[in-house]
Amino acid sequence: MLPLFRRVTLGVGLALVLSLVVSAQGTDPLVGTWKLNVAASTYSPGPPPKSLTKTYEDRGGGVLLSVDKGVDAKGTPTWNHIAFKYDGKDYPLATSTSKTFDTISYKRVDATTIEYTVKYDGKVSTITTRTISKDGKTLTDRTKGTNAQGQPVNNVAVCVKQ
């Protein structure tokens, strides 16, 4: 049997190692509220939205995206909701003010990079690479593809964590 001092030391050491393992796994840096910085973003073709705020919630293995405070270029309020996992499977758009896509699939590239594919009528419309800055304060979406009117899309949307 180990002396009391050694047992306490081993117990403290084990607790420290376990806490480091748990903190290393961390939380998804996407989770939180993000506001579009319109001035730092580029939309081709334009025009860009007037405003956009999106919230990502961890739902125990999945994510719920809520865009509840958007205003499009014409001044019309916009919103949508979608639940997804980072498994590359297509997830249907739950609710939306506009029908710009039917499904979206997400896959994690690394801890701060996600790629997602948007489909409309079963065909790929756009592919976006989303990166989160090392400090966790800036989210950048680089989107390429084709919009519903058949025009090429080349957007860079920059959001700031709230």
C-alpha cells in the first residue's frame, strides 16, 4: 500500500491530466453569436445584405444555426434555421424567409475550418470554406459557386463574434 502522501500526489496528478485532456478537446469555436461586418465583406454578384446576425448553438453532437436578425439588400427582414452535424450528410433547411437552398452539408476540416455545401433542387449550388481566426473573434466564409439565377458567386463574408 502506498503512503498517504504518494496517494494524494498521484490523485492530484491524475486529476490534472484528466482536466488537461478535457480542456484540450474544448468546445466548438463556431458556437456563439456572430454579426456580419458588411464593410469588410465582398459580395459578387452583389448587393450584400444590410445586416446579418447568426447564432450557433451546441445541441449535444449537433449544431443549431439561427439567423434571426438579417436584413437583405432591399430592406426585407430575413431569417432561417437549420440543424446539422459535421458528418457530410445533407440536412434540410428547417425554416426560412427565402428559398435559396434545400439542403446543406457540413464537414470539419480541422479545429477552426469547416467546409459546407449548399444544394438547390438536388444540385450543388455553392461550396463555402469557413475559417475562424486563432483568437476566435473573426469568422470568414469564402463562398464559390452559382446562384439561383445562374450567376457565378464569389463572396467573402466576414463576421465578428459578439
